[in-house]
Amino acid sequence: MNKHDHGLKPTHSIKKGTVVFQISDTNETYALDLKSTGNFSVKKSDAEMPKPDLHITIDSANMSKLIEGKLKPQQAFMKVILKIKGNMGLAMKLNAVLVVTPKKLPKPKL
């Protein structure tokens, strides 16, 4: 396990899939693999990732707010702060993912 690969245990409320966060202003990419049974992982990559089930684009300041719980995913989507492509069922569980992973997702460079 490297410094950006965190073993996490999913809760039953989290839908299985792969979520990619693209940080628009720093070109950072974080992938959450929620498909594994028992644990899931967070990886940082600067390379192109395989097609995810859910792709989220957001800037670094608002990503930090999401991780800290100061911004809810639904609010960010309605205000067009974050853009979503892919599985909307998984997108609806984004809040549960963020509740489980706030200290595991690395903060983007500000």
C-alpha cells in the first residue's frame, strides 16, 4: 500500500462502484474503488484513469469544503460547483462516501 492507497471499509449504505474526483484547478485525480468486498481504496493518479462509474469535477477549494463537511454534495451540484457524469445512484450516495472517508481523502493542493 502506498501513501495514497488507504484501506477503508465500506458501509452497507454505499453503492459499489468506482468514483473519480477530478480537481479542475490543480489537475489532480483521486480514485475511490468501492467495488472491493471488505475494504475499498483511495488512490491519487496524474495519469488517465479507466472509465469510472461516477466522475466528479470540482475545484480544490470546494473539494476541501466537501471533505470537511462544510459543503454538501447536493448543494454543490445544484449550485453547479461540482459536475457529475455517470451513475446517478452512486452520486446519490456521495454524502455517505464522504462521511466515511473525510480523513482518508487527501486534500488537494491549494
